[in-house]
Amino acid sequence: MTLIAVPEHGLLLRGPEGQASGVDDRGRALLSPRHFAALRRLDDRRGQGDLGAFDWTSDAARARQWVGVLQLPGLSVEILPKIERAGQPQPPHFARRNLLHMLAMAGDVPLRERDLAALATSRAPLSECLIAVFARRLLAELLAGLDRSYTTRRQNAPVLRGKLLFNPHVRLNAAHRERFFVERDELTEDTALNRALKAACRALLGATADAAAEESLRHCLLILGGVSDTPVSGQDLARIALTRRSARFAPLLDLCRLILSGQAPTPSAGPSRSFSLLFDMNVVFERYIGAVIQRHVMGDFPWHTAHVHARHHWRYLLESRGDRDPRGILRLEPDLLICRRGQGQEQVATIDTKWKLLDQRGGRRGASREDLYQLYAYAQRYGCPHNVLLYPRVPEAREEDFVIPAEQAGGQERTICVRFVDLSRDLRAERRALQDELTSTLAPLLAAADPRPVEI
């Protein structure tokens, strides 16, 4: 299978007739006309607008903010985060490892620390890494026990077990006194969750060339042998509700949804299938930073209690009072809302993560008009003394503080800060350095001597 790795916003070119897919001597990624057309069909299946992984022209495709893998028969296309050090792109295996670490911390894939350790020296394609981890983790959970639930079943049975349904029993069994039409609750493993997991195993079995992963997937299918082998739609996935006993399958179910939503059977011969497994890098960056702050940074502050709200606390910028019941307009939802508590006092800061390389040569130190308006609205609506725009670090990055005058901020100056975090390092091996960087960024903002009460 041919592997092509491109960075975010990288270019895939349509080669001439007879051109094989690959990378030419100038470093350009070229697709054969057949692969180019098949990739476009696969991307179109994901949907138009923001759901598409590429911007298409007749002879080129430019990657957007999505990262992950799109696999076709004979071709695997990886889109990796565009992370540079000293202005030079990082090699694909380095970007791949960092992406897997970010996805694990963000909760997008069921990777654990020992899984990351096993992948630390691997140069396997991203698709094989994700499939192998999914297969091993699913097999371990299935060996611990399948998901089971009670379902109501009605049947004409030879024994009276359950509740006798008198009217249908008389109608159907007048001449069959040896039968009973009953209704009873039956514990079954043919649940919606198991059907989704089985469908994901089927999809991945035709997409992996790794012998160990294939063996694990076949073992999973053997354990799920009593589960219906039926197609699973997006509506079926949306209706799956996990219970206390099945909560251990939650990370696997999230990845299963991505696998099945990106699956697209192809008309080509053989078991190979096309599928995509893509993640919005804006969301991954937001969740990753939130997870690092929650798990590793907040403990460095000697507060009585500290809270980090990750997109779970919102307010409306405006309120409409034209109707009888007021309704909110223009919902404001900071990526991260950090609260400090102590002796009845609270100090709040908002952080808005921006996954883009900031060009600071222009005005406003590169911060866009829209980003500054957004943080200004957060500052006013939440009463935040400090509001942070957090970007990946670029060479010669310069931090900047924009001040909202006191007369515009209810008598107290508020700041909108431009800050950076270095993601060009090995995020797993140098995790402590990243934590220290975030701690030093937050400490001066959250250590004001005169915190003011803020209603949360």
C-alpha cells in the first residue's frame, strides 16, 4: 500500500494518466487519476462545507484543518498537524507521535500511557497505529465481559415461562394446547452497542495489513458471534445510551462512531474498503490544552479549590425582550473558563485556543479583528480581568497585552493577552516542560492581589 503524508493545508496534485500515486523527486504528493477521483468521492461522502477534509479543484486538493487518515484500496493518505521547529517542518513520524499523544489526552482515542509508550518508537502509518490500539483495547474489554441488557420478547413457546398473553394465546393456540403465547424479559448480548462494535471490527478488518491487529479483530468477531451482523446507521449510533456497567466502552464507542461515519464500501473487488478517520485540529488543540491544565497544571496553584470549565459554561451576549419570555441571543462559550476560589472570593479568566500560526508582522501583533472582538465580549460578559488568546508558538513569538480601559470595563481595567505554547517539542517525553510553560503563563494572570467577586 502506498503511504502519502501531507501537513495541514498541504497540497495533493492530480498526476497525468499513467502516473502512479506517490511523492515525486521535488517532494510533491501526486495521486493517480483513479486515486484522485476515489479520494474526492470519499471526501464528498463526509459532506460539504466544514465537513470536507479538502478544498478541491480539477487538478489539486488542499488539506484543511482536519487531521487523520483517509484510506483507499492501495493508498493511505495521512494529514498531520503542521508543527515546525526553527521554521522547518517536523518529520512525519514525529508529527504522528505528537498527534497520537494529543488525541489520547483530549479523549478522542482510547490510548493509554502504555499504548503511547509502545508507539513511541513506531514509524507505522497512523491508520495502523489507531487500528492496532482499537483492536487491542476492544479485545481486552470483551474478554472482561460483553455488554448485555434485557429485552422484551414475545413468542409462542412450548413451556409457560413469563407472562401469558391471554388474547393472542386463545387466538393462536386453540388447536395447540401444548403451546403458550408468552411475554418475558430476556438477557441478551445482541445490544446496539455490541452491534456497533462488531460493525467497526468488520470495517477495520479490511483496512489493516498488520497481522497482530487482524488477529485481534478476528478474535473480537469470534466473541461477538452471537450479535447480529447488521449495518449500523448514524441514527443507531446516536441512540446508544451507556449504562453504569457499559461505561467502560465509552472511549471505544467514540472512536467507533468516527470509524463508522467515515466508512465507505468501494465497488472494487476484494475485501478492501475505503474509510476515513479524521479529527478537527481546532477541537483537538482545545481539548488537549484543557486536559493538560485540568490534570497537571491546576495542582501547582495553592488554591482551596480550582475549577476549569471546558465548554460547559456559557452565557448569552444579548437578551431579547420582545416576546413575553426573554430569550438569549448570541451564545458565548469560552474554550476554557478558569475559576479561583478562596475565602469567598473568586477570580475568573477565560482562555480561547486558536490553532493557527500567528504572523506578528502586521498590526495587533497578528491577532485578528474577529479574535479580539470575541475576547472583548468574553471580558465584558463574564467580568473577567484576564482573557487569553493561546496560539501555538512561532519563531520569534512576542507576547502582547491589550488593555480594555476602565471606563469601558465597569471601573476596572481588563486585559486581552496573546500567549503561546510550544508544540514543536516531543509532547510525551517533554510533558513537564509543557506543563511548566502553561503554569508560567497562567500564574501572573491568576495571582492578582485584589480578586473581585464574580458570579458563576
